[in-house]
Amino acid sequence: MASGGYRNGTQKAPALRTSSSFKSKLPPAASSNGRRSSTIDAVYGRVRVAVRLRPRNAEELAADADFADCVELQPELKRLKLRKNNWDSDTYEFDEVFTEFASQKRVYEVVAKPVVESVLDGYNGTVMAYGQTGTGKTYTLGRLGDEDVSARGIMVRSMEDILANICSETDSVSVSYLQLYMETIQDLLNPANDNIPIVEDQKTGDVSLPGATVVEVRDQQSFLELLRVGEAHRYAANTKLNTESSRSHAILLVQIKRSVPGKEADFSAETDHSSHLTTNYRPPMLRKGKLVLVDLAGSERVNKSGSEGHMLEEAKSINLSLSALGKCINALAENSAHVPVRDSKLTRLLKDSFGGTSRTSLVITVGPSPRHRAETASTILFGQRAMKVENMLKIKEEFDYKSLSKRLEVQVDKLIAENERQQKAFETEVERIRLEAQNHVIEAERNYAEALKEEKMKCQMEYMDSIKKLEEKWSHNQQKPTNNTRTDGTSITEEVSELKMLLQNEMQTRKAAEEEIYKLKDQLHMLTKPGSAGGTSDILNLQSVLEEEIRQKKRLEEEVIVLRSQFSQLTMEAGQRTSYLDRSRNGTGLPGLDSLSPLRNLHCKDATNGERSSITNLHEQVGLHKILSLLESEDATVRIHAVKVVANLAAEEANQEKIVEAGGLNSLLMLLSNSVDETIRRIAAGAIANLAMSEANQELIMTQGGIALLAVTAADAEDPQTLRMVAGAIANLCGNDKLQTRLRSEGGIKALLGMVRCRHPDVLSQVARGIANFAKCESRASAQGQKAGRSSLIEDGALTWIVQNSNNEASMIRRHVELALCHLAQHEVNAKDMISGGALWELIRISRDCSRDDIRSLARRTLTSSLTFQAEMRRLRIEL
């Protein structure tokens, strides 16, 4: 920053006319119809140099009161006279000469605005201030104008023009703010990044700083905040020549990307023709411009500035870099074959500004004091040599393939969505036709069965009537034996003949009935044949299934007989259950459910008396093995009742060991794996969750592949209650320190995280409890030195969900998530991920606002013990 009149902002004068000679002519924009490479034809442009005189400051007014200024300006002739003595002076011509009364606005419009306009057209541009320390360089370039808007410098005014001339929807502006201090490039927006390397493209020679912070700018206020942050980190010191002498070179890099007008419309028109996706699409044109604003540190003589110690080293470094820049300017002005660009990092950064492809404007600042005539003369000569340097200006354009890719992705997504809608409509129509055909087949089968039943009953009735008639006749003949024997024997023969005729009639009737049955079968075949080629096979399969059900029914009836013999020994309660056996014997009960009669009796008692009988008495009376065997029953109702009994037994800790010893755990896992009934899977998962409360059973569940089955169930199930049972089982397993590795490798953690898709509060509560248990075990293992590296939860992407639900409205979810955050934060290696993921703010909130004292104190203790969290809170100026 400069001392004197500019620093206080008190010297003002009316704006003068803008010099038209300072703005070089640029080639017109290229046609939007033709394709082009990265650059178009180059045009030469000389470095433009303006000189600005600083007014006398208070010290100079007092010390040089008796001496005339060493500098005399002739702005109308664009000349400057440097007095050697009272009668002789040297005259120099510049592109523009600014008196001490020149306004900041005029300096910007004459020096920097043409460069900014060129950058907006796709060229590279550089505006640089050079001069002795304390002559107004920082005032000219970097003044923010907080107190006086008319004092705004070139940096602020340039960004105002840039933001006013771009389209926020299609164009972008990004900035980087750096300083070159003691031959190291440091990031003023991120002080921790204090040694940024310079990378040069071997093909194009372009210089880039890949490690620098790049911030996209949307409005002027955010840009001013960035400048304030950068100025706060810039090195400055108090010397005899300047109370706030800059000790580093400040460099502001502004990158501008603009879509070429006219070509965007052509592209938009082409996107409407979806039939030419591969032939008609052309990428829009994009222009890239780079503006470099350089506030050089002032050159100084050590005997005048009084620098010593570290400030002396800083002065040496500044003078060496400025000397290297002067050597490069001399070499370029004299068209030397060798330009010593690599002598300093400053010259490497400004390689494109002098002798490159950038349009460059240089402001040299001088003071009026005759005491500093030598420094003023050196500055003027530097500007004279710089005016001889010519640059080859090139506009940079390239195809915007990223924009094309985004637009094509949108088009593809629309086509995919349309295809899915058509596919869904097709599947719906196919399903409707299938259901309609199935209803026709069912209706035909029902009609056939009714007709067959009626015909069978009719035949049976006719047969019984015939038999009854024969029996009556036979009985009548038995009562009259004398009438059957006659002397001539003719009556007996007649009776026998009559009986034969009756028998033949009966046989013919039965044959006719059989033929009618065959006809009905043929009709059924004709009905089922047009609807589906597999109709007959379906009926045969149905018949085989019915035969299998009959055999199963016989087996269950035999089992019922055995159970009845056992129940006959029970007391009055057994007598009540006998009524259920009688009903099943008469056909009103479901075969195979008689073994669950005690459970039904218990249910009745619950309903009438309001008391719950002990499930333990049930399995002691019926037998645990018998109950477990019913888990494999073919009847779904039997399996449901049996698995309910096992789940109730597993809820009591005293029964868990017996269930596991009897093979109940294996049966439940098989049921969970093979059953398609949602109710059975839900109850089986609940029973496994009850067994998983025991540490011994947890290892057995893992050994028998239980976690993989739970993971598959979690992926397939949609019922919230089933997911709640599965999440509860996995949450219980998460609390075992020995199972952490296997739990993650077999998909338990991913299954737990996948169940958040349900969004049901009960399911999310169990998921949060499992995450808290897992995080607690990890924290304990890290404290004991058994685990190193990041948390598995963070690696599996759980941190985002944890942060989002750390302030959930449901108290149970919130409490578990808060505990999980605290446990994760206890391991220092997780701190950086948690800071970048926004967990630090949640920990601070928990330490202040959590309703539970233990969680609140744990969060506070974690934050105070972490060095990483402490450093970040100091940077953000946050205190607990």
C-alpha cells in the first residue's frame, strides 16, 4: 500500500478526457458458423505504459519546502520532464501521463478498462504497477474504497465491469489471490498453502499454478470479501519510507469463460431434433480469457528505508526479483536471443505478460521529492524500456464439450424415462391379458368340476337305487322259497333271466355315465387349449399338487393321533384342549394345527381373563423339539403359529440357550432364507434379534451365515416392521467388539445403511442404534491400539446420513446419532473427514444444546481433546 496523499484519499480532481491512443485495435470476433482451433490469427500489440505522480505527503512538504519537484508533467503532450538541476532536465514520452490530481476512475478507464474488454473478448490481459516503495502502487491497484467509493482501485473496478458484462447462466468467473514472498508463492485465500509450484506446459508454454485456491465469483460483495481476506494475510512492514510497506508481490488471477454469442442458438435449435442425436449435435464455442493484476512490491534503498534483520532479507529478495524483471524487459526491448525468464519466479509468472500472448498495461508510479531522484529516474527508464516490448495477442476459443455432454445427458435421461413409461405400460397390458386368461381358465375349471360332481352324484344315486331294488327283490324271494321251486322249473329261470337283464341295464347305465365323464373331460380340454398351450400341463400339475396335499394330510392325521394320546394325560386344561382335537377330528379344524392347541388355549385365556400364560409351560408340555419341527410344516398357518411361539420363548433369556441347543437358531435362519411369507420372515427376524442379545449367540449367528441372510432380507423386504426386526438384529451384532471386521466384510454395515430408504421412524431408530454401537466399538478398539486408519462407517459413506439426522425430530434417532458422532470424533484420524463433511458444526451444537448432560459433556470433551478440531475452531474463531 502507498503512503502520502493516495493513502488518505484526500487528493481529488475533476476527471479528464480519456486518451484514445492508449487502447490498441483488436481483430473483430470470429464468425460463429465456422469451426476453429484453440486460437485464431495473432495480432501484435506493444506494452502500454502510463506514469502517475503521487502528491507530496506531510513529511515531504516539511522537508522539501525549499526545493522544487524533481518531476514536471506535461499531460497534454503526454510528456514527463525529470530535472537534473535547476537549468537542465530530461524529457520522456509515455502513452499516458497522470498528474497528482488524476482520479481513480480516469486511471482505470485509460489504463485497465481496454485490457478488461480484451479479456472479455477472449484474450489474456495484464495490468501491473511498478515503482519505488511508497509511491502509490497498492493505492492504484488494490484500494477497496470502503470509506470513499471514488477511491476504488483497478482490482475492484475491473471485477465490476466483468460481472456487468457476463451472463450468470452460461458464463463463469473465478479468481485466485497469491503473493510472491521471499521467492515462494503463497495462497492469500488459504495461508496453509504456502509453497505453490509453477507448472509450465511443454507444448504451449502456458504457466499454471495447480495448487492455488480457485473461488468462483457470483457477485461483487463476495469478491470484496475475498480481497479483504487476502489483504489480511499479505506481508507488510513499517519502514522509514512507508508506514505500511508491502513486503511481497501481490498477484490476482481472474479466469473468465464465456459462450460465443450466436452459436448457442444454433446448438439449441439442433437439440429439438431427437432423431439426429449422433449427426446434428455440435458443441458450442467457449472463449477463455485470463486477467492478471500485479501489485509489485516497491524497490528500496536499504540506507533510506532503514531495513535491518529479517526486513533486510525481505528487501534483498524484492530487489532481486525486480532486478530479474528489469533484465527480462531489457532483453525483450533489445530483441536479445536469450531472455533470462528463469532467474526469478516473478519473471516466470509474468512470462506471458512481456513478450507473450497477453495484452499488457503498465502503470509506473513516481514521487515528486528531489531526495529520491535516482529511484524516480530508474522507474522512468524501466517504463521506457517496457514500451519497446511487443506481445503477440491471441484470442483463445475452444469447443465447450462439457456443456454438450450435459445437454446430451439430459436428452438421454428424457429418452430413458419415456422408454421406462412405455415399458411399464406394455408390462401392465401383458399382466392384464394374463390375468384375464387366468380368470377364464379358473372359470372353466370350476364349471368342469361342478359338472363332474353333479354327474358323479347322479350316477351314484342311480346306482344306489338299482342296488336297493335288487336287494328288495332278493329279500322278497328269500321270504317265499316255495314260490321259487316249481315242478317244471320255469319260474326260477324267469327270475334268473330278469336279474340278468337288470344287471345288464345297470352295466349299460354305468358305461353311459363313464362316457359322459369322458365327454366332459374332452370339453374341458377344448376350453383350456385356446387360452394357453400349457393349460393341460397346469391342470396335471394342479392334480399332482392336490395328490401331494392328500398325502400330507394323511401324514398330519397320523401325527394328530400320536399327539392325542399325549394330551389324554393332561389335567383340566388338557380337557379343554380336547375340544379342539374333537373339532379337528370332525373336519372343522385344520389338520396339522392340533399340536398348537395349547397355544390356542393360551390365546383364549388372554382374551377372557386378561392374563398371559407362561410360554415355558407350553414348550414343557408339548416339547421344544416338536414345536421346532412344526417350523418345517407345509401349512403356512402352522409355521406362523410355531415361529410366534419360538419368538416369544426367545424373548426370555432363560429359554435362549435351550432353543439354540435344540437347533432353533438354525431352523430360524433356514426359515428366513427359504420363506416367501412376509409375516414369517418378520417374526423369524424378530426371534433372531432376541437371540442376538446374547454374546454367545452372536458368534453362532455369524458362524452360520446369519448376517448374510439378514443382509439379503434387508435388501428384499419392503415392510417397515420386517425391516425394523432385521435392523434390530444387526444393531445387536454391531455391539460385539469381536465381530466388527466380519460384520462389515459380510455386508452387515451396508445392509444397515441401505435400510434408511424406508424412512420409517422405527426402522431409522434401529439403524441409528446399530451405527452408535459400531462407532462405540471402533472407538474402543482405536483407544486400545487394535485399529488404525479411518472409521469403516466413514469409508462406507455413513457420515453424510449421520450429519443429516444428528438433529432429527425423533428423540431416539437423535440420541443414537449424537452418540455415534461423539464416538467417531474421539479418533483423531477421522477429524478431517468430519470437518469436511460438516460434522464439526453438529458436534459444537451438541456440546451446547443437547438435552442430555452425558452426551453434551462427551461432545465438549471430544472437541477440547482433538488438536485438529481445536485448530479448525481457532480458524473459524469459535469458542466453546
